[in-house]
Amino acid sequence: MFIQETGFIIFLLTLAVLIWRDRKKIKFEGLMFIRRTKKGKKFINRIARHKTFWSAFSKIGVVVAICGMIFISGYLVFNAHGIATREVTKGAGLVLPSASAKPVIKTGFILLPWWLWVIAIITIMVPHELSHGIISRIEKIKIKSLGVLLLLFLPGAFVEPDEKQLKKSKLSTRLKVYSAGSFANLIVAAIFLFLFLTMFNNLYVPSGITFASTINGTDAYNKSLNGTIIAINDYKISNIENLTSLMKNITPGKIIQIKTTTGNYSIKTYKQENKTMIGIQNVATLLTVKEKYSKSQLPLLVLNTFNWLWILNLSVGLINLLPLKPLDGGFIFQGLIEKKVKKRRAEKITNYVSVLAFLVLMFNIIGPWIMKLL
């Protein structure tokens, strides 16, 4: 814990030192410290030369963004209703850095180890803003500057296109530029999910059957069957598929020999719905780390990192698609409304919808806490 706390303090001090050293080039706007630069524009222009790829990327991104907007809006509305009716106890949460060694999930916020939080910020912000910049150049929108910002102690990055030029551009161009960032986050989420699943399948091995409890009145209950089932009638049981396959060949009323991690049991089976049953419930496959990885914490640390990175990229990518200004989803929503009504009318409608979306989002964050107090 001392190492985590020391690292967190060093992290905060490093941010403070960087701001102080670069203070002449940093502007304070509202609650944000902003550092703009022209560096990186050539890099974006170089990547944007692959027009065929990025053109397809931007078109798919618009479709995905609209679908994502509908999904996340509906999800948060239904979840808010669930919170209000006490059917749901969990909502959204702010993700903050901390000195804790492990993630801490509380009502309304999630505390991540500071180093994991920094990695998450990088994997979220860099692809997001880079995609905005690349599609801006593909659509011939000028990039005024790139930069980094600090909101209180929360860092971020940005690519600043020419807003006047972007607003005057055709609708398809605006939709492509605004959709690009979240689409990039969803792609990154898919990549980390693939890495997580691949590593999980190589790291863990099925090692038996666990169950929550035995059913009252059965032989398993009377004989206090407990532990993890690892064999039945000398047949190795590693997963639920093994158990199901074996039980199909055993008739009801037979005595079977069950070996668990706590001992050996002679259990009489019984019939239920034309199936041979043991008398256990809430059955699951026990997964354990392969022996060759069990001596090191590094594989589990990497696996946990991949898990959080795909979840956070997915969450941020979707939340950014809410029809809520100044999020990208707000501008996408306004652009879609402009197909039906005039620009001024579309802007008013979007502002009203933004207020509603903000209230729904906030209730998802603080609603569970409020409902606990009522």
C-alpha cells in the first residue's frame, strides 16, 4: 500500500511540475489548463493520405455512432427507471485515480489504481482525438491545433478543427467527423476484449464443479455434500459439460461415488423432469490458473488491465454518443434533426434534449445513492 500511495503522490507532483515548467505556454480557461501546439499536424496529414481506408472508416463510423446513440440512450433511460423503482441498484460512475492497489467500485464512482487510470486515459484519448483529426483532414477541414488539457487533476487530449469551417460544411462531413472518436474507442474496446478473452482462455483451466448449496430432502443434503466436485465414479469432472454427459448415463436411484475437495461421498440420485439429479443447485465450473502461471502475479495483472481497458473504452465511447452537448453525440443528434427542420429549430431541440440527457445521466450516477437515503 505504501508503494501505491508513494506512486500516486509522485504522479500528482509530476503533473504539477510539468504545468509549472510549461506555464508560459499554458492557458487557463474556465476550470481547465490548456496547452496548444502545432506539432502533430504533419503526422495526422501523413496518416490521412490513406483516403480509401479512412473514407470507409468514417462511413461505417456514422452508422455505428447512430446505433450507439440509440442504444446508450435507451439503456440509461431504462436503467434510470430501474433505479427509481428500486429494481436496479447500480448505475453509472465517475472513474477516478487513487492510491489503492485494486479497483474500488462504489455508488457513483470507481477508483482505479493511478497507473491503470493513466493507461486507460491514454488508450481512450489518443485514438479518439486522432480519429477526429484524421477524418477532419480527409474531409478537408483545417486543424488549428492539437494539445493536452487538465480539468482539475483529470488529464485529456484534443485535436482542434476549424469550428467555423466545420459548422459550414455539409451534413455528411460533420457526421463523419463527430462520429470518428467514439467509433475509434469502440474498435479499441473490441481489440482489448479480444486480448482479454484470448489470454483468459490460455491462463485458466476448468478444475471441477462448484455449487451454492444442496437441495433440502435429497441424499446430498442429508449427507452434507460440500466442496468442489472433481470426480464421480472415478470419472474426472472438470466442467459442467463433463457432469451433464456423465449424468445422462446414470439412472435415478443409483448410488454414485462423488469425490470433492473435502472428501468422498456416496450419494443416491433421484429423478426430476426425466433427468437424473444429484441434489445440488447453482452449479458452475470452477476455473483455476494453470500451474505454470500460478507462481507469478504478472499474468493476472495484465489480464485485469485488458479487462478494464475494454470496459472503459466501450463505456466512454458510448457515453460520448449521448445526445448531449458538448459531447459528440449532441452534435450528431443536431445534424440528424437538421434533416427535418431548420438549423435554428434543430439547435433548440438539441438543447432541450441535452438537458434531458444530462438529467438521465446524472440520475444514473447519483440515483442509487439517493434511493438508499429515501
